[in-house]
Amino acid sequence: VETRISLARRAAVLAPALSASEEAHTIAFDSGHAFPGILPDMTAAAERALTDYRTETLQYGARPGVPEMREWVAGYLNADGARTSAQEVLMTNGAKHAIELVCRLLLDEGDAIIVTAPTYYTAIPLFRSYGATFIEVGQDSEGIDLDAIEERITWLKQEGRRLPKFIYNVPDFHNPTGVTMPRGRREALVGLAARHGMFVVEDSPYRKIRFEGQDEPSLKALDQDGCVLAVGTFSKLLAPGLRVGWVVAPPDLLQRMALLKSDGGSSPLLQRIVLEFCKTGGLEAHTLVARTTYRTHRDHMVRAVRRDLPDATMTVPHGGYYLWLTLPRHIDGDELAKRAKENGVSIFPGSKFYAGQNDDYPRNKVPPKNNIRLNFSHATPEEIDEGVRRLSFAYATVARQTGDAREKAWVAPSA
Ligand SMILES: Cc1ncc(COP(=O)(O)O)c(C=O)c1O
């Protein structure tokens, strides 16, 4: 809609887009939705929340969250190697809200942050709306490239510029690449941040959705200097509709973030429902269900890709929700996503996951276009088979067109 009112810069940098998964007959491999077949039954927990805890759940709540919920989250994280307490846990409306509060706390217009290339796409416009300048660094099979960070910091110091405020990272089953950082790289990352006086925002929604292998320590567990702000959520493990998450931060920062919550405080009702569910063993049991289900989905999708898209290469992730495919260099992921949608399957092109460099650092790399991300959590195994088949038809069309175009481009000069 045309409007003569000019938008705030914060709104103007956002590009609204409807998810293809909302369209009928489309198989959705795009967003990270839960598998509808395993959404947990939380009726008993909700009933208790609304009867036994009515005066708590239907009243304004404390800004930092329901005290018992904060205690529970601290215990949950400590069982996973952290050394934290309820005073350091701020409850939020999911992980994205936690990330936004970190932005509100730390970012002024033009402040630099470090992200991986590629990175979690929803965080990109969020960071951008707070005026962030992106420093993109690559990854290898062990995660974020620390040499690239050091190189960049050296340059910033030489230029007399301010250092980045934080490094945003997804260390477990990275979105979109599926990479999990081993312990050594984690220790080095936390050490680097502490040495240079930066925070690390550890965003790890898939941490417990591990299909095989051993857990690596969380960045928070390795944090000696209070430089890790750990973001968590019940979205991927239980249900994204709950909108319950948290951020762990030193108490003084936490108090400020609590004051920066424009809603006054996250819903006590939702926190109490989650808490009642967790306290009675629901989370533990559901974690096993999620792991088994999503492992089956992953295996199914890996088999389907190997069968129907033999040109694609991938590193099979040991957990999480996504496969990151690398296609032959000349295949354009954007074009493939468009064709795929026409063929009734929605995917995300790799280009969506690059923040783009928006400072004047000399080495400006163009992101590759030949990747796509496939979500395997949401579709049924049968839909996964059918979706990959549809994708293979779209791929054949794009490959043929690209081949024709290349042939023409080659023929033209001598014609
Ligand atoms: C890395 C990462 N962070 C955060 C989120 C969103 O979590 P929430 O639904 O709790 O806002 C996602 C969901 O896709 C994610 O992949």
C-alpha cells in the first residue's frame, strides 16, 4: 500500500515476506516449524496453571519472569555445565525476543557486531533495525573462523575504530549449516571475546536435539569472565507457539534488559504452563520424542537427497532441524527456490542467510549463491520424499537453463 507517511528507519529496513509454507498444497521445507505430530499435550499443566496458580498467572508478573521458572531454568542450565543462578536468568517471549533485548541493551546506531557467513536469517533484520554494522566471518567444519576475527580486530585497531560489541553465534547444530563447534574452538572463541572485551551471544535453540555423538560444553559453561550472554528457548524442543525463552546475563545487565522490556514482563501464564510441564518430567520425556522423531526425519531427507539430488553435497548434521546443501557452482539457489515453489515445495535459498558487509573493510567477498537450506522437522517422512522429488524436478529445470545459458554465452563471441 502506498503511503505518504515515511516509515521509521527501523521499520523501513525490514522486508515483509510471506512464508510459502502458508500456501495450500506446498510442502514446506522452509521455516523451522515443529512436527505437528509431536506437539506436546500440555492440557494438565495449563489446567494447574489456571487453577492452582490463578492469582499468579492472571496478574501482572515480575518483569524478569516468574521466580520459580527462573530457578528452574538456572537448574536446567547448571545440569548442563553452567554455573548460574536465578538472578542471572531473564525470561523472554522466546529467543528472538531475547536477542532483541540484547540489541536494545548494547547497540547504538553504527555499532559493529560479528556474525558468521551464513547466519540465522531472522536475526539479520533484527540486528539491522538496531543500526548494526556487520562483520561477516566464514566458518569451517568446526565453526566460526577465529583467525578472521583476529585479523579484523587488528584492522579496526589500526584504523582507530571501535571494536565490535558482540559476536553472535549458534554453536550447536548451526542454523543454517548444521555445524557444531568442538570444545577447543569454543574455548578459543570465549577466550578471544574476553581478551578483546566483547560479548558472545550464544544462541542455542537446538542444543538438546542431538541425534548422535556427545554434547560439547556450552559456551556459557566455559565462560570465566561473564562475557557470554546465553539465549535459550522452549520453541524447538517443546513448541514454538509457547513463546517462552530466556537470556542469561550478569544481574546488573539483566536488570537493565528487564527495564527495556516494553511489555512490562513476559506472560506469567505461559511461563507457569511450561514450568508445570517441566516440573513433572514433561520436558525430559518430550526431548526423547523430539530426538527420535527428528532423527528419523533427517535420515529420511538425507536418503531422499542422495537418491534424487545426487549433484548436491552436504555434511550430515548430528542434530537440529536443517540440511545445508551445496550445489554445483553455477546453480543459482534463488532461481532454484523460485522454481521449487512453482513445483509445490518451499525452500530457503542460501542467499537469505548472509547479512552482507555494510562497512568499508577492503576485502569485500561476494557470498556464494549455490546453497539451499532444507528444513526436515516439519514435514512427514512421506512429504519429505515427495518434496525432495519435486525439488529434483525444479533442479533439473534450473540446471538445464543454466547449461543452455552457458552454452549461448560461450557460442556468442565467435558467432
Ligand atoms: C538460531 C535460532 N535462534 C532463534 C530462533 C527462534 O527462536 P524463538 O522461536 O524462541 O524466537 C531460531 C528459530 O528458527 C533459530 O534457529
